[in-house]
Amino acid sequence: MKLSGHKKLPLKFYKRNVHTVAKELLGKYIVKKNNDIYLCGKIVEVEAYDGNIDEAAHSFRGKTERNRVMFEGGGKLYVYFTYGMHFCANVVTGNINDGKAVLIRAVEPVDGIEQMILNRFGKKSIKENEIKNLCNGPGKFCKAFNIDRNDNGTDLTGDYIFIIGNKELTPDNIVTAQRIGIKKSVDLPWRYYIKENKFVSKR
């Protein structure tokens, strides 16, 4: 995929309603510069989090040192460590002090796949049928893209980690479902994914 033919999403894209941004992130490409290699994947599954009404959101009880990036306004990457082993990456949305973000749950690998495999498994290759499991979970995605706490607060309009546009999906191609792996606000239907995409974590 040639990155030169695609434009980065502008800051105004991220400054909108968290659910609007979540749905429109589907089908877009997230890119990270890994040394001299660009890692690129299509976003196929996301979850929305709104600290104003959502007990599962890190921002629900207010600003802390851990979640401060969620309050810095749309266009930042919020990265946190969970279960003592995984990093998760979120796209911050809205305005300053909104405390809203979109978790990237699953990505379809596009470019830099060999480096993703090396990042995730420490080897150069895997079986072709295993590629669908390379980034089909928030922790898997961060491991494959080498995203960690050092990337917390990254400006998504910069040249290090960014998202590039693609044509928007029609509503018929987006599935709405309950979020995964949470214990609070479990009934909110705030998970969105591309219909029939084999790289989604759970359909």
C-alpha cells in the first residue's frame, strides 16, 4: 500500500462525538513508523468509552495521572497497561476535559507484516492461516505494532503514529454489539466492527 496517496485524518476528525469517530475509524488505516519500516493495518473493530456516563471508562471517576491523556482533547493516543501484561491503544475524541476515547480492538495487517510477526512472536514468519490472529485483539495489536507506554500522548496528526483516510463504510457494513472484557456498563452496545471481516476478535 502506498501511503503517499492517502491523507492523514485532520484534527477536526477527532474533535467530534465519540460514537461518530468510532464508526468512521472502521476501514481507516493506522500507521506507525517502526525504525525505517512503516507498519500499517486497517482498523476493523473498535469500542467507544465515555467517562460521563460509562463506568467502564477510565475517565469515569475523573482525571488521574494514568488517564490524563483522555482529558487532553481529540487527536491523541491514550495507551495504558492492563492485566500486568498487555498494552491497549485508544484514540482520544472530543474536546479538552471530555474524557472520551475509542479503543482499537482489532486491525487487519496490511504492510510491514514481517516486522509485526517479529514484534509479536520474536520470529520471522508464521503460517498463513495464523495471520488473522496477529492483531485481532487490543493487546495483540499493540504488541505487533510495538506500541507501549512510551507512545502515550502521541499526536495522531504527526509523522510517528497516524491514521489515514479511506472511504467511509455504509451502515449496512457496520455491526453494533456489546463490548468485551469489562465488568461495568456491560449492556452498552458500544462495540463496532466491520461485518464479516475475518480479522475481528469476536463476532
